[in-house]
Amino acid sequence: MNKTIQLQDLGNKDYKATWEYQEELFKGIVDLKIRNRREELDLATPNYFLFVEHPHVYTLGKSGDLSNLLLSEKQLEAKGATFYKINRGGDITYHGPGQIVGYPILDLENFFTDIHKYLRFLEEAIILTLAEYGIQSGRSVGETGVWLGAGTPFARKICAMGVRASRWVTMHGFALNVNADLGYFDNIIPCGIRGKAVTSLNVELGVEKVNEEEVKEKILQHFTKLFVCEFQ
């Protein structure tokens, strides 16, 4: 089992181009697994972890409701934003500058074959990272992602999650608001959940800007411990 993960920071990259790159890496792993089975080989499958920041974009999951996007095509254009229907779980979400997006493209057969455990570990990496900033966060019953004040009238989401998995290979991932412009969330019903607010780490800390590279390092440290892996 290959527990080494190849880390790539793509910087600021268009959503569609990143999606296509994810698909390419995802397909490479799946194809190798099919070949291993067909030819009775035991070639190690690679794992990847992509960090990226997207220009303003709204994405709708395969089970999502288009009515949760509150903008017309012209209004999207005016805001400099794009929109895509994609093949992950979940409803509508926003990505943009000031948000740390992580896409683990893993062969879970290198780690554990349990998609629910995988999602809980993704959430836990974020929960532990936020705790280092003195922010208490957690899960909200029946909803993925990481929340502050879950179960209270002040519940607010700080990290959205949506994944796709096939043959135990994952793609898509999480989006953590660090220095995000929260005004862009006003144009959607986030994750299809009415009446739930969103927040960003800088807002919660009462500062103008949080060091995003430092946050990434902390996420990777917790990911390493949870998944018992190493990055290269």
C-alpha cells in the first residue's frame, strides 16, 4: 500500500482547468487499478493532494438544485464569476480568492475502504487546524463540512465539502474560507441549506488577513497524522 501523497500547489487556477486536471489524475489511478486486476499485477497506485485558489466561481453538485443559484447569466458576468454543474456530491457552493481549496485524489485502498470515514477525516483535519487558532468548530448533524455554533441559532459554515469516489478513488474535496469575500455567498443558498450563515477565519479572528500558507501547513500536518501518510 502506497501511503505517499504527491503534493501540488497550483496557485490561482481556473476552475474548469483544475477540474480537467483532477479528472486526468483520477483516471490515471482508476486505469492502473483496472490494469492491475486484469493482468494480475501489483503496481503501486499514486496519490495526489492539490491545493488551489479559484477565481470567483459557483459549482452545483449532481444532486443540486439550480434554483439555489440566485443570479442570472448576465449577473454572473457582471460579478466576474463563472458557473459549472459538476460530478461531486452536494448542492451549490462558491469558490474564490481567500479560500483554501484542497483536492485529495487518493486511492483509498492505500489507506482504508470507508468513504464515511474519509469524509470524517477530512472534516477532522479542518477542525484540528481551526483549533490551533482558538476556534472551536465541529460537525452539524446530517450535513457535511465544518461548522461553528452548530445546533445553535448562530450556526455558520466555514468549510464546505463535496467528494466523488469510484473504485475507491477520490476527487474534489474541501473549501475552507480563510480570507474569503463573504458577499459572494449572498448570491446562493449555500449547499441548498436555507437560513444558514457562512463565515471566514479572518472574520472569526477579527483580523484583516490570515496567513494562508501557514493554514495550509497546519492542514497538511493534521492530514498526515490522520491518514498515516507522508507528503512529497
